[in-house]
Amino acid sequence: MVNQKYLDKAEVLIEALPYIQRFNRKIIVIKYGGSAMLDEDLKKKVIEDVVLLKLVGFKPIIVHGGGKEISRWVGKVGMEPRFVGGLRVTDRDTMELAEMVLGKVNKELVTLVQSLGVKAVGISGKDGGLLQVTKKMAPGGEDIGFVGEVKEVNPKVLYDLLEKDFLPIVFPVGIDDNFCGYNINADDAACAIAKAVNAEKLAFLTDIDGVYKDPQKPETLIAELYVDEAEQLIRDGYIGGGMLPKLNNCIDAIRHGVSRVHILDGRIPHSVLLEIFTDKGAGTAILCEREMRYYNE
């Protein structure tokens, strides 16, 4: 008789089949950040997930941050990190260091992907004029240095890489009209890229389970939200802190053609696969109006 654990594996594969069929040859943007970048075991599992997506016919693009690693190096060289309204003040020296650190992280991810048998290319927003920016100010109008706001995306370099069967891995540094480099919030960069390439899905790997109606009550985790429901939560004051700009990015992406945006806990091993290939999922999905809910609870 066949061992039950093998029958269970077969069931899992069958459950994944409709998602593989639906998203085959579709672009998925994954914003990779948070604790999942610092823990080597978690990092390997995230990359394994993305490689699997690629090998079953999806077209993934990774956009990664590196804020914690930048802060570590800022301290290492004796500089003092400074933040205004949650935004890193990026003077010329910090910008130089940030670009170096992000480039180092980028090539580590490229190497990890290629060690699993998939061709990857690491680029910054400077390459091919991918991310054009304007200078960003702090909420109170304070100058925070070389921090950029994405004003335009030229996705040709990404389309070319995808067409040649490469997995693009992007780090969020862009240029302004004078070809000056700026650091960009990785969530903002991922959202802008997802809109520009008409991604079917955008997934944010974070250090939280998803969107809660009440963060103090785990049972209020919301599995699926339509855009108007997400906007209502914001209006009613349920969303605050770091979740507010993230949820606004999700809404913006949906309004510009992305079908589903996922907020996932990157600390859960294989959370990307759980969210994309199972009926239950592993975080919060924000849906456009034409999308069907996968389940109702």
C-alpha cells in the first residue's frame, strides 16, 4: 500500500495545479526584505521559493532592500544613522555606502539563485534607466539628502532579461535628470516596477503576518481584502505605523493593473509558496474588483 505521506504530497501538488495553470508565463514581482534577508536559512528558503516559481513557468522579478545591512555598515565605519519621519537621512557618504552594500547583497542573491540552477542577473535602478527619480523630502518638508521618489520606470531592461530566460534581481537605487544617484524605499521601487511591467502579482515579504483589523488580536488577521475594503480600513483608522504606506502601495498597485498584492510574513519558511500555491494562503491578499476570493471565512 502507498504510504500516506506520499499521497499527501500528491494532494499538495494537485492543489497547486490551478495556480500554476493560471499564472504560467505571468510576471510576479517579489519585494524581498526584513528578517528573511538576515537569517541565512530563511534566505535560502525564500530563494528556493522564487526559483521554483521560475521553473514551473512563472516570470519572477526580485526587488530587494537592505536597510538593516546598511545600518550595520554605517555603524561599522563609525557613522551615525539618522532618521526623520521613518526615512533614512542619506548624505553623500551614506549614499555611497548604501550603494556599495546594496550591490554586495544583490550579488549574493544572484549567486544563491544560480547555485540552484537558474540564471539570474543583478541590476540597480540606474541600469538601462530603469528607475528615474526626483528628490524626496521628509513629511515635514525637511531635506533628507539623496532619497528619491520614483517618477518614471523604463521596464525594457527587465523585459529583455525575462525574454532571455533570466531572473532579474533589482536593488533600489535610481538616478535623477542630472544622473545623480538616489536611494529609494524598496517597497516604493517594487510597487513602481510591478505597475510598469503589468505584473499579475506583487508580494511584499515583511516581518508581520499580514493586515490585522486589531494588531492586538491575532484572530483579526484578514486573509483577503478588496481594494475598497482596504481603503475603508484606512479611513476608519484601523491601519497605522509602517503598515499604512505598505497598504497604500498595495492599493496603488491594484489601481494600476496588478490583480493581486500579497503581504507575507517572510519569517515563515516558504511563505511565498504557501500564499501562491495553496487555497489557505499565508498572509493577506489585496484584490482588484474582478478577482474572486479564494475562500470565505
